[in-house]
Amino acid sequence: MKKIIIALDGYSSCGKSSTAKRVAAQLGYAFIDTGAMYRAVSLYLYENQIDYTHAEAVEQALANIQISFQFNEERGASDVYLNGVNVESEIRKMYISQLVSQVSSIASVRKAMVAQQQEMGKQKGIVMDGRDIGTKVFPEAELKIFMTADPVIRAERRRLELLQKGDDVPLAEILENLQQRDLQDSTRAESPLVQADDAILLDTSYMTLDEQVAFVVNHHHAIVEKLG
Ligand code: DC
């Protein structure tokens, strides 16, 4: 079977990663959560007290940042590693969510991450989720999906996710963070979050995860069949 690139872009907490993870498992594709990479960079800057507004310091820091993914059998997905340390759970915390939009809008950070992502997708057979995968990282991706959902529904989903990890964050705070990030991600100068002209819109507000997965998998099969 011919392998393709699936680009899953969209707003924060629309279910991109959960969908991408399941689609990848069904298709036997690799899954890369590019948000995790920007989160790992943010964690590095935070831990090393590097001022993200200081361009030179950020560039220097990037030279010392190694990001990799390693499959975690228990979770059925890859965990992200920062310089050899598993940071999968740390990068999901609120203090990183509050920092990551600023960090991901820095040109040098994007350049470094995009180069790594392009390398990861060279062999195709990959599902990559993020904000600029269909527009910037893989403009030639055979399947592009742009995900959106009602902000309140997204915040409720995120709250549940955090609660399951023992992090009890008020709904209003999550909603505020989501909307803030959406605004920053969509209005930044570097690779803003926009729907690619050839992306298919998927509103997940009233869809189950199974339905979202089926939507992407069905489109995948139709494309692969056409490619022959
Ligand atoms: O998907 P996420 O919420 O984990 O992403 C964290 C942040 O990283 C998000 O606010 C925007 C940024 N991001 C980006 O700019 N480009 C990507 N390809 C992925 C994420």
C-alpha cells in the first residue's frame, strides 16, 4: 500500500493529538505531535531561565536542545524526550501552556523545529499534528485536515484531561488560555495558524473520537486508492 503524509492542523484542544495517535495506530503510520516539540523547547528555556525575548540567547539554547520521541507501550504513543529525559508529563502542565505560544512564535525556534519535522516525514507514512503542517512543514501533504471545535467544549475536554492527571484547573482559566493561544497562534507573523486552501475542515464539537478517526481514515483510504 502506498504511504502518504497526513497533516492535522487546527486550534488548541480540538482532539488533534488523540485523533492523530489513533489514526496512526490504525494505519501503521508514525505519529508526531509537533506541539510537544514547542512545549519541550519552552520547558528548556524555563528550566534554564533563558529570556525568550532575547534572540541571541534563544539561538544559543537551540544548539543545546535535542528533542526525540520514544514509543511508550503503556500509553500506546510516543513520549517526548528533552536531552534524553522523558518530559511528556511535565510539558502538559499549565505553566508551559502559558509560555508556549510566545516561544513558538520565535523565528529561530520555528526554523529549527520545522527542519526536524521535515526530516521525520521524509519516508512518508506519517501523521503529524500541529498548526502549520499543511501550510509550511508539508505543503505537499496528500491529506490535510483542519480541525476546529466550539471553545467551551474544547475547554471542558482539556479540563477533564488535566483532572485525570490530578491537575484541577478551573474551566475559566483553561478557556482563557485556549482563546489566548488561538489568538496568538492565528495572528503571529511567523507561520500563523490558517487553514490551507486544500485542507478539509473537520468540526469536532459534536463528534466522538471514533467518528473523528473514521473521518480521517476514510479520506486516507480514498486518496491512497486514487494514487494506485
Ligand atoms: O498542540 P499543542 O497545544 O500542544 O501546541 C502547543 C503550542 O505550540 C500551541 O499553542 C502553538 C504551538 N505550535 C505551533 O506553533 N506549531 C505547531 N506545528 C505546533 C504547535
